[in-house]
Amino acid sequence: MDIAIKTDNTENNVEKLKKEVEYGLALREITNRIHSAKNINEILVDLKDDMLGLFDADRITIYAVDGVKKELYSRFMVGNGIKEIRVPVSPESIAGYTAHSKELVNISNAYDTEQLKSINPSLRFDKSWDQKTGYKTVQVLAAPIIFERYLLGVIQLINKKDGTDFTVENQISITEIAKILGIAFYNQIKMSKRRPSKFDYLVTNHIITSRELEEAIKDAREQREEIESILMKRFKISKSDIGKALSDFYKCRFVQFDDKTVIPGELLVGLKVSYLKKTLWVPLEKKGDKIVIVIDNPADLQRTDFIKAKFGKRDCEFVVALKGDIISYLTLFFGEEVSRESISDLLNKLDDEDDVSEFDTLDQQVSEDDSVIVQLVNKIITEAYNRDASDIHVETYPGKSNTEIRLRIDGMCVPYQTIPYSHKMAVVSRIKIMSQLDIAERRLPQDGKIKFKIRGGREIELRVATLPTSGGTEDVVMRILAASEPIPLDKLAMSDRNLNLFKEIVQKPYGIVMVVGPTGSGKTTTLHSALGFINTPEKKIWTAEDPVEITQYRLRQVQVRPKIGLNFAVAMRAFLRADPDVIMVGEMRDEETVSTGIEASLTGHLVFSTLHTNSAPETITRLLDMGMDPFNFADALLGVLAQRLLRTLCKECKKPYNPSEEEFKNLVMEYGEEYFKDLDISYSQDMIFYSPVGCPVCNNTGYKGRMGIHELLIASDEIKALIQNKARVEEIREQAMKECMRTLKQDGIEKAIKGYTDVKQVRAVCIK
């Protein structure tokens, strides 16, 4: 007997498990069908029967919400047409009450008015539909379709097939389906509200979610990159799927680059490569009388109309391709110069032009149509940027001497290219045109700026200076100002002592902090790092700069314009009327600016500025020599940071070696024996120094990149007393070193010992 009972229980459990599995599979299939529906109509009309299979019910009705009319509506097929029924969102009907209350309703008898009133006094059942059809509604199970807090519809089941009430399991099932419908309705509404996208195919076919597509669009906008590239790199969408999306959107064929494509020579006659690259189209092949044109946007009527006119009476079939693939076709058809034209290629083109033996170089002109010169200048700027150059020097010589192009990389000028003498003034004129300078004026220096777009969409700015040189020629120097974010203070390679004290003084409420050094020593970078460190919503920070090289959110940055009278002193006085907490002045180059800065610091403002001096102690005497009151200046000064940039050893090829004892002793003498003791370093056979070698990474120089060395003088009470007494530089330096200041050279030697650089580079930028 017990055995029989156990057997029955086992069979029941197996049967129950089987039903659960079947239900799960059916639910998954329905979920996929719902999410792949093209629109809400398809859900309301076509998917009802599929969903009905999940329940032991006779009928199912799915309502959507009409938010404007505050009604529920459902649609159903009648013959070949679709009819619609509407129900108000109110307690006067079962579906309306479900929507109004946002609660599940389970009714055992729709004709039982007492049961309906127990749910809500206003609840009624409309018998007219039953009377028309002869069908009697008894059991009703309805659930609201909700996504997050939004009511989107109602799903309603009518009559259990076995005549019993709807069960708890049925309630759970209808709630699950309602959640799925909520997500689907929300996505459909969202899709219908936004403009059609090239990539809707990816969303509707569940290759990517609508949220992921929005993220890709946002990333592409921020990174100035193609959306297709973001989809392929970040979301791993295949090129073929993106092609299907583009084909679906533009209603034309999608083609991928094929390096075996036959070059259509006859179709390319008369077409300029530069124009095709700019407008992103190219004839691909000829099929009978039809020309196949590959283009990135077949819906651009302006371009397609021009193309049709270009090829006259012949029909054009437009096919879509990714921009990268179009560039690849242009490279295949016209040669490598389309994407990677070398300087030598461009110079060869110049050499191939007319004989210049009688060419007057001083009368050369350049126009916007002089494509070779334009390409040449663009290439010089692009390659200088790619090589991390800070400056481009165009050096012209009289007579038939060629023009030299040199780049300043890591602080050193290196030869880059030679341009034939016959085109030297054309190159200079092109740069002047880009800088909006007077190309006819060659006797006076001129200053200008160029905004230039590098491949990938990044925009850089170049500060241009032209100078007349002997022989009636002109030189041009372009400084590359690649606008960037400030470097964190912790990344400036300061020693622990310098970093902690510098952080301390830049957080003071008022006073003057000076950063000094020669041109190109990184003073502006350090100042912006300090500003970034204290840049909080509580502080109002004004800066006057020439030029504005680094931008920061929340900083109010002013570009000084001396030509119209807006110099540093004028800007600083204006700042004092603009409720500042912190003022940064690009340079204190005259008595008026310095005195205004001291006045600002004594009236409760923190002032940052720069000066061209060799060391921190020398800065103090230089400012006093400008006529500053020593007592006011001593009260105002917080500290002076002197700095240099020195080349660092290439990490890929630097070579370790054990220095000789004599070399070590010389280093100690150079550092200063009494101060070297504080480093707690003694000579041993295990001591490792590094020397440069040279490899392809560093262009065989042995050095790659630069780092700062620093000398920080803090305005202690003793230093302030020396300032008030107008002490000599040596006295100020001696007192500062007693207070643990280390000179530029000492800081550089410490970095050499740590393996960042070598002593040769330290000696190159430090005198003593």
C-alpha cells in the first residue's frame, strides 16, 4: 500500500515538473515574440493566440493606454480589416478599474453585482457584448501592464475552460506576462517618439538594446568617433550586422571593402581624390549601362544629385558602405597617398611642376586651390603632432638654399624635412593664410593662430609667429597648443617634501605663489595642476593667460589682448571687481602687474603667477628690484617654485650599469657633501645607475619624454625677515637650504640616482 502511494507521488511530481518545464519554454518563446514585434499593433492583434496557450482560458484581450483620451483600446481582426474597441480608464468596467487602480482583479462571476460592488461600488459589467455574440462571460482575470511607474495597458483573460475560478498559479502567470508586455510597450513607445535611427534594425532584432545604442551614440559624440566604430569595438557588433542595419535603413545594398575589386579606371577620369575623400563616395563598378556608386549616406540628395549630374545620362545605383571602407577603396583605386601620403611624395609632386630656373621666389603666391602646398603644410602639422612636437620651425634662406623644417621634441630641436627653395615662400604664404595674416607684409613680424583638425576629429590650436630674416625671406615658428586637462599634482614628479609643502601653500586663503623658470619649462602646466587641486564649487577662480592652453571646468579664463589694451595688469584689476577667491596671472612681467598682485594678496586673495628667473631665491631679488615694497612683498609671499624640464631615459632601452667609485664621489661633490648625507646613500658594488642606449621607440636617442625638477622656497619667518632687509641672493638661498630646500640640480641628481634620467641631462638644464 505504501509503495503504491509513493509511486503515485513520484508520478505526480514528474508530471508537475514536466508542466513547469513546458510552461517555462512557452513563456520564453512568447517573450521573444513580444520583444521582436515591430509595433504595438502586432502585439494587440497577432500574439493573442500564442499567449492564450499559457492559460486554460477561452479568450484573451490586451489593451494599450491612449494617454491623450485617457482610454484603453484593443484591436482585433475582422475579415481583412482591424477593428478597435475602447474602454474609459475608470472604475465603471473591469478593464477600466484594473487600469484605474493598477491592481490585479480576479472575478469568479462577472454577473454577480454584489461581488463587483465588494471590489468597488462603481464597478459594473457591460453585458451588451455578450448579448450581441451569445457568449457568456463568467470568470475574469485582469492585470495592469506597468513599466516602472507608467501605466501602459491591461491584459484580461475570460472564462476558464473547465468552468472553475482562475487559480493563484494563473494570477502569477498573468503578472509575469504583464511585466513582459510592460517592457515591450515602453520600448515601442520610446522607439515611436524618437527619430528613426540607422541602427533600429540592431534593436528590433535584439542584437543590441536601445539603452546600449544610446550609450554608443553618446560615446561617439564625446570621443568624436564614428558610431559604427564604437558599436564594433565596445559592443562587439559585427560589420555584417551593421551592414544589415544600414541596408535596412537606406533601402539599398551594403558592401564591404574587397581588396580584389577591379579598379574602374574609366569611371575615375576627371575625379579629384581630395574631393572624393572629403565627400566620401567613389564609383565602384559598371554593370551594363548602370554605374554602381558606393557612398556613406545614400539619402544625401545634394551629393547624389551631383553624382548623377556628373555621370550624365547613365543610371546610378547607390550602395552604402562604412566610411573606413570607402577610404580603403580610394586608397586601392588611387594609391597609398590618399590615406598616408608621405612628405617625399608631396615634394616629388612639387619637383614635377614647371621648371623654376627663372622663378622669382619672392613673388610666389599660394591660393586655396594649390592642393600640393595645402597637403604639404597639413602633413607637416599632422606629423609634428603625431611625434609629440611642441614647436614647428620653418627656416627659410636667401637664394637657392632649401628651406629647413625642424621640430622641437622633448625640448630638443631635431631636423625633420627639407623643402625645395622654389616653394619656400608658397609654404610661408599658405601658413599665413591659415593664420589669417597679411601675406603681402614681409618686413614686420606678425602673430596669429591656426585651428587645425587632426584625423579622428581632435582639434588643436597653433600659435604662429612670422619673422623677417635676412635676404628678404621669412621664418615661421608654430607652437602646438593641444588643449588638454590639467595633470594631477601627484603626477608632476615632485619630491615628497616639495609636493606636501606646495599643496599646503596653494590651499592658503591669501598670498602670492610664484612658479618660475625659462620659456617652455612647464610653468603653466604646474599652475593649472595647482588650480585643479583647489578647484572646488566653493572657490571662484579667475585666470588671465596668453594664450589659454589648458582649460578647466569652473575656471573663468580670460585671453589677454595687449593690442587692444587688455594686458595682465588690466585683467587683474578687473578680476578684483569680479569677486574672486583665487587669481592666476600668466606672467608678472612689469611693475604694475606685480604691485597689483601684491595688493590683491594683501586684500584677501590667493594669487598665482609666473616669472622668467633662474632660481627661487633670484625671484625675490628680481621682484624687489622692480621697486616692490619689501615689507608688503614679504607679507604677501607664500612660496616660490622654480622648475625645469629635463629629458628622461627611454624605458625600453635604458641600460643599467655599476658606476665607478670616482664617478660616485664626483656626484656627491656636485650635490654637496653636507646635504648628500641626508639621502642616506653610500657607494657599493650593487649600486645601479642607468645610461641611454637608443632604440626605434626613442628614435635612437636614448631619451623619451620629459619630467620636471623643482626647487621650492617657502616664505618662512626667517625668509620674510631677509626679504624685509633686502638680503642678497646667497643669503636667501643659504637660509632656504637650512630649511631643507633642495636646488634644481640637487633634485635632478636625486632623479638620476633613481634611474629616471642621467646626470648629463641634469647638467644640461642646471648651472649650479
